[in-house]
Amino acid sequence: MVSDSLHIRSGGVEGSPRLLLLLHGMAGTGDVWRPFTDQLAGVWAGRWMAVDLAGHGRSPRRARYSFGGLASDVAATAQGDEVVVVGHSLGGAVGLVLATGWFGLNVSTCATVGMKLDWSDDELAKARQLSARPPKRFPTRAEAASFWLRLAGLQDVITPVDAMLDGAVVECEGHWQLTFDNAANAIGGCDAAGLLSASRARVVMSRGERDDMVSDDAIRALGLPSRVLAGAGHNAHVETPTQLIELMAAEGIL
């Protein structure tokens, strides 16, 4: 477990036993959920929590990264009689681990957005290479922010001066760098089929129409229908938050 608690941003109905747990993707932060959480009032009758996973944003780093380790950290932070998880990409995989109940959370539904399901040997090898790279240094915040936006696939969605980037870049000894720990790349892909078979929760998988990271066929191969968010790319929760909320409402999740 990380040495200190994860950084969270929360809201909703204080004291509610129902928790909407929002988990970001690789290199992201909990702040990327702001367009989504800004529209939750009157839609979600409970609490919500957007987490910075370990090694991301304002949360502490881990000596070693694994799906179980990230899930354990989140479970120690999130409590509720009923937990609904919405996870983007890496966050979707962490959500599936939590949905097994192995870490003590009562997850009723796990909804994934743009979760990568198929990993080639070359992709896994590249991820391991990236995990060994030292952090890049930049002379200005704007340059660091632009690099992070490209890394997170948000360069056409968020501007480098957006407040959503405050947790993604940091000034350090006269230069700027990302808060993201490159070592987290080593986590690779998860056994989605195995986690689904162990899940105690309902699982709903969605993808942006223009998302090349996951296909309809890959989702259907798991025995689930593919829910497609029209016009969206990999970061559908940021690009078209209203559409994602509408999908979740139609599925009876919200």
C-alpha cells in the first residue's frame, strides 16, 4: 500500500451510503473527470469520489505497480454500502478488480470506458521500456502541460492552461515535469476474462466511436454488448460527458 492516502476530489450528497467511484486512465488524474462531475447534480443521488491513482497526480508513488496494488489503495480510501465504479482505460481494469470483492468493497456495477482489452507482445514490451525511462524535464509549465496532454490523448480536448492540469504537472528545482510515474507503465494488460468470471458486480463496457484502443469485437468476445459513444475518441468521459451520463442513466446505473 502507498505510504499516504490517495488524493481525492469528492462531492454529491454528504453522508449518503451510495458512492460513485471515478477512476482515471494511465497517466491521467482525477481532475479529468471534472466535465463529468460538473453534470452530476440532480442525476446521482449519492456521493462521488474522483481518485488520483498511486503514481498519478497528487497521490504518492508505489515501489511496484500492479492492478491488485492499485485496487487495494483505492479500497482503503473508498467506503460505502453500495459502490458504483466508472473507470476509464486503466481505471476500468482497476474497477474490475474491485468488482471481484477481493478488497472488501461492495461494488454493484462496474462501468468501463475505453478499456484496452487486447495487448500484443510488442505493446507489452514497449510499456516495459517506457516504465524504465527517467522523467522528462521542461523549462516551462506550458511545455510540460502540452507533453502531458499528448501522453493522455487530450491534446485536442483540453488547453495547456486549463486548471484540470494542475495535478498533472509540477515545478521541481527550476524545471517542470509530469507528476505521473513512468514506472506505472510496467503494469501492462489485465486478464479481463478472468476478472469478469470472478466479478460479483454487473459490468457494462463502453467505448468511443473513434477509439482505436478497444474494438466492439473485443468487448463482444467477453460476452458483453458494446455500448458505443457516438463521435467520441478514447477519452469519451472528457469529450462527451453528457453522452456518457445519458448512457449510464439508460443502463440504470445512475
